[in-house]
Amino acid sequence: MANLIRLTGLEGLAALEDRMNRLFQDVLGDGPLARGAESGWIPVVDMFETAESVIVKLEAPGVDPAKINLSVTGDHLEVSGEKPVEEPPKESSWYRFERRTGEFRRRIPLPFPVDAAKIDATARNGLVTIQLPKKAEVLPKRIAVKPA
């Protein structure tokens, strides 16, 4: 029973939530075990669709936006980067270190083909917003009805 989690207040619930999230990510094919590589942490994402595109919002606090790598491969958005480890000031030591650091990588399935040449990404306050326009062939077509 070495993997048993001791639940003590909110810290225990947070640890349980983290383990459950990782389990679901692994089972659904988006976690470090499914990728076959270890990862320091996995940023969370929200994803929604508009008429013209899909929007992905990725939480990456403390990550330099210039060091975030985005690419589209087939029907997946791949996001990677690194959150540097912060060292404590000289002549001090950590009392508690809970923030996630290190390399991250996410491979997010896309619901439809996107136009990789028109992808736009911005970062503000640790939130990366990625707009992936749909390819022309998947956009809705308006068909005019002519009178007989």
C-alpha cells in the first residue's frame, strides 16, 4: 500500500485531485505515460469551438511566452516549453515547494482540420490563447435557394 494517499485537509484533496487528473490524462491518451515520456508538469487547457475556429486556452504561469513551442501535426496541436526552477535566496532553504516546474508537453487532439498558416497565439498573465482557424473545406457553406 505504498501508493496510499493520506488525506489531511485541503492539501490531501489537492493531491487526490492531481492524481485523478493524471490518471484520466494517461487513460485518455494525453498524459506522460501515454506519450512514453516523463514530464515535470502538465498545463491545463480549455478548448472551445466558434464558427470559424477552435480556441485553446492553456495555463502556463511563470513560463516565458518566447519559450513556448507550438506546432500542428496532423490532427493534433502540440505544445511544449519549460518553467524554470526557482532557487531560494542564498543562506536559506525551502520550507515548502508546491509549484510545478520543469519541462512540459501536451498533445491535444483537434476536432477538425485547421489552417496551420493562420494560427495566432498570444500570452497574457500566464494564460496562452491559441486561435486555430478551420480549413476552408470544413467551414459551413451558405447555399442560396433560388425561386423556381
